[in-house]
Amino acid sequence: MTKFNVFQRATIVFGLLLAALPAAQAQSPGKQMGYADMCVNAAGMPKPFGEWDLKGNPKLPEYCKCFSAAFEVRAKKAMTEMQAGAKPPSLEQSNKEELALRNVCRKQTGLPLAVEPK
């Protein structure tokens, strides 16, 4: 069985949440769930998944809005590049980029920085 580090797991979880977004929106037309809402919900996942270390933090919704917007821009850019024939980044590079996005948003919202597990 393949072992994933915390950021690989977080990337997988967030990707699955993003993939489920259209279905969640279609099922509840009166209450649309966005990326930021899914990020807030993911904080309730057990360690080391999601943003578990921010569970209950009053700054979590603000952080999630920032991270979700940055993640969406990054995902659209990557998709456009791959459609143009570019090679996708390695998992290691993708994890580093995501960690950088997380920490930019954590700094902006006054939250402790996420660290890459050793």
C-alpha cells in the first residue's frame, strides 16, 4: 500500500472535495456550497487530513476563502498548461506549491504556518 505524507493526503482530500462540488451544488439549489465552505468542513477531518490544525479557529473561514481562491487559480492555470501539452508537475512539486499557497493565506490571516512533515 502506498504511504502518503500529510500534504499529499491533504491534496487528495481537497481534490476529492473539489470533484464533489458540482454534485453537491446540483443536489441543493437553495444552498450552494463553495470551495471555501468545503475547506471549512474539511477542517473537521481527523489529523493529518485537511486543515485539521485550524479546527475551531475563528479565522478558519477567512483562511479558507483565501486558500480556495488561490487553489482555484492554480488549478485553472495547470489545466490550461496541460491542455497546451505541458507536462504536469511532479507530486513533490505540486505539494510544494500547495504548501506555499497555504502559507501565503495563513500569513494573510494571522494563522500559524503549515510545515512540511519530515
